[in-house]
Amino acid sequence: MAVPKLDSPLQRDILLGLLAAGLLTAPLWIGLVGISGPTYTYDRAEVTVNETGIEYVNSEEVPFYTPISDSVECAGWVGDLRACSFERYLLQEDSLPTEIYQSNPNMTLSFSAYEANYYRYVQIDNKVYEPSLEVNTSAEREGSLYRVDMVLDSADPAEVLQRVSLDVDEVDSVTAETAQEGVTTSTNDVAVPETPVKLEDGTYYRVYQERGFEEPSTAASGIHTLFTYGGPVIGLVIVASLSRRVEINYNGNSDRR
């Protein structure tokens, strides 16, 4: 079969236009042809509750420094040293005074206005607690103001796990697939949520990224980089070159009055 010669300038321009379109869209299709960048691996660990706390079903399978939830401090690993030390001390002391005063001794205070912005619950000695505030009626000062104290209230681990978890339809596709199926690989470095994912059957899984990633071969990496970053640039150069060849002529009607 003979290859047609591109003697016509129009044919060459069409071919160059198609080439430019392919290069401009290279970042979108380069991964579909088997030439990709680093490969990231994601896995899951089942999370459950016991009578008092939240735990991994098999903690030995989970990489170190993988907290069960960033909303439950001191659970799954040592956590923030300062926060965990304070909460443990608070538990031992039963309550700690604050600089907040309240005029209504019977008022129920919402801790949400004062809570730390990086956790909602704490787990100490495998027991879950919710930081809370209470009006101390025995600590009255002038003006009938009562001191507000910090306390830890016992919390139901099953309710806490449900509150801090995300439904599977609320997370990205890689996280959802990993939570449902197990080990998943992706060319995307996904920021998986640092909290359990609840599946439709009521089970909970903490998705995490395996440490490190698999690098592609040197040749594949070079081709991937070339098409991802160089392809659009070359495509733009071709488009600019073609645009200079376009000549627009306007022939007005000279007889119009």
C-alpha cells in the first residue's frame, strides 16, 4: 500500500494541526498508554470498637504513626505529646480551672467554641472521652460569676467512631476503592483522609498510603516527563506557526451605497 504524498500545503497543515492537538493534550492521555510516573500503593486497616475504646482489628499490619483518626487524639499511636499529656493530667485531676466565668450556674456550655481545632475526642488507656466544660458553682467570685472548669466526659466508642468517620461516597475514588477492595495502586499521590471510612455494610476501614512509592524505569520516566511538560509547549509552537500561515481576505461590495 503506497503512502500518499503530502504535496498539498493544506494536507500538511491538517497533519500538523492534529499533531499539535495530540501534544497539547498529552498530559491527559500519556498515562493511558502505559507510560506513567511514580506508582503509589494504598491499603486499608479495619477499625472496630470494644467496650470502652476504638482500635484496629490488627494493629500490627498498620504502619507506625498511623492514627485511627485525626479527630480522636492519642488513639492508634502516641499522638501529640503535649495534647495527650494534658488530657491525661486532666483525667487524673477530674477538672481544671479556666479563665472563663459564667453568670448562669445552670447553663450547659458548648465546648465547640473553645475546643482545640485539631481533635474532638481523646482516648486514654483505651477509653474514649469528650473534652467538655462545666460551671463550677463552688467557685463563685464577685458579681455572681461562676468559674468554668474543663472536664473529660466518658463517650460511647461506637457513637464516636460513627461521628468521626466519612461515608464511602464522601471520599475520592482511590480512597473509596481501597476501603472497599483492599490494596490499590494509582499514579496519583492522593491525600487520603486521616479518619476511618464507613462502608455500606457498616464496617469501618482506615485507608493509608504505603510508605514510599515505585519509581518507573528511567526510559519510561523520561518519556512521561517529555510528553507531560514538553508536549504542550511543542504543541503551542506548532499552533503559533500555523496561525501565521492563515491569511484572511475581506472583499467588500464596492457597489454598495
